[in-house]
Amino acid sequence: MTPLRLLQVSDCHLSRQPHAAYRGQDADLNLERLSAAVRAWRPDRVILSGDLSEDASVESYQRLAGWAGCFGCPVDWLPGNHDDRQVMDSVFGAAGFGSGPVIDAGNWQFALLDSTWPNDPAGELDAGRLQGLQSLASNRPLGIFVHHQPIPVGAAWIDKVGLRQADRLWSLLDASGTARFVAFGHVHQRFRRKFHGVDCLACPSTAANSLAATERFTPGEETPLARWFVLGKNDFRSGYLAA
């Protein structure tokens, strides 16, 4: 079996106006700086995991669709708390991008979970949004993608707006026994930790990243960053892709 090469891109924070500043950095320029590394890495699939726009504008999603569509592979997406799902549906649907909520890819299955709620920077997965996890195959490894972090990452500024009532998710994953990882964005930092036997993996931002374990967003971490996965029959490797 040929391993699957998957790339997670998150927290691009593009605005209606090209090259608008985000936390003192040019979000468009930083995204473009990642392009050569993505082409060289040659992903089989790209997953965009939320906060793709800063202002939920059509223009910002159009620019991101143009960028992500250049790599010659399927692209899937889920929203973050800065996004507007209806606008994303229109722009990304026209670009041929998928939004799951379940993706079959070789031996693997992926679930794209929407944790966002209007006018709420924190996230939550209610019974309706988790229902699909109960019907997934029991004999195939599972990867979960969600915007909000399901466990604290040790940074007070972002942990106060993480995934509420995350035990709902963990109860289902404990029962299924098929989950290998939960991958998320939102936190703008590097992070990896096992919880309930499952790897919890942060995808840093393409726009601006913080040093880890800080009380406030603290510039100094490498930017832009994305997360790569190489998925075998039943296991995986993962790391960070830099410009």
C-alpha cells in the first residue's frame, strides 16, 4: 500500500483587502511563502482546518481557493470561528473543494467536525454534529479534523476559547477504538500530546504563530507553518512544513 501524503493548512486569516496585516504580519505573503514547500512535498490531499479568513469575505476565500487549488490534489475544508460556512460553501463549492463530513481515503477514514457557532470564539460539538462518528467503519483507522482544540494546550490566551464539553467527543472515540489522531487549528502554536491513547496534534498558522505555553499571544515562533501527515495502512507519521 502506498502511503497517503496529507497536508493540513490552518488559520490563514486572509482579509478582503489583499496583504492586510494580521498580528503585524502580511497574511497573504506568508501563505504564498509556503507554496514552494507544498509543491516540493507533493501532497495527495489538502485539508483546510478553519479561520481561513479574518473577515469571512468572499474575496478572502477566493484568494485561498486559488492558492489551494494549485497543487493538483483534492482539497477539503472545515470552518473556524472567524469563518462563515455559507460563504465558504459558495466559494469552495465552485472550486470543487469538499467538506465531508466523512472522507474515505485509501485505508483511512477522516471526519471533518464543525465546532463553530455564530458569534462565539469557543467551540462545541453537540449530539447532531457527532452523530456521524457512530456510523464509521470499525475496521479502519480514523483521523479527526476539527478547528478547536479538544484538550488544553497550556496557553491561557487560547485555552479559554477551546472546545467546550470535549468529553462528548472523547466518549465516542473511546467507544470506537479506531481514532489514531485528532488534528486541530485555532491555537497558533506547535503542540502534540497523547490523550486517551489518541494523538492530539495542532496545526500552527500560516499567518502568525505564538511561542508555546504563554499567557498571551507572544510573537517569535516560526511562520508560516503547516502540518504534514504520512499515513500507512494502520499508522502514521506527522510533522511541520515550513517555508
